[in-house]
Amino acid sequence: MSHQAFDQIQVRCPRLGGEVSFGYCRTISQGLPCRRALICFEFKFPVEQYFRLALKQETFSRCFEEPGEGRYEKFLRTVSEAVERVENGVKATG
């Protein structure tokens, strides 16, 4: 299914706080869609149907049906990685 017809549709991204296109959300995660794309674009066009046709079932399940890492888990992972870098003597960049 061609994505060009939908790529220019825009919504406000709750994660980024500004307008983003479907084309951006469709490929944000290493070429895979943002896990919130179904929610964000559901009132713009039949986005779930689009992804069910465009993705393999395993990929659809991995992107949208499996629980993602929550804020708490991301925080703990980030802290653990920082502690590990400090223990190994690696300076943080950024």
C-alpha cells in the first residue's frame, strides 16, 4: 500500500509537543512506526487498517500490541547506564 497519500497528514505529537507528519511517525523507530501512531492518527484516516496492510503481523504486534517500556523503566535504564559509565570511567557526552 502506498504511504505517499498519508505521509503529509499532520497531528500534534504529545511526545514532542509540536506538529509532525505521518511520514515522520511511520518511520521514527529505526524504520518502524511510533507506538502511539494508532492513537494519534485514528481520527485522521483508518491508520490501523493501513498498518495491518503495510506491516507483517509479527511487526504489527511488536510495534503496537506488546507493552512498551514505560517512563519508570526508561528512567531506571538511563540511571543504570549512567552508573555503569561512571564505574567504567567513561565520561557522559551531551
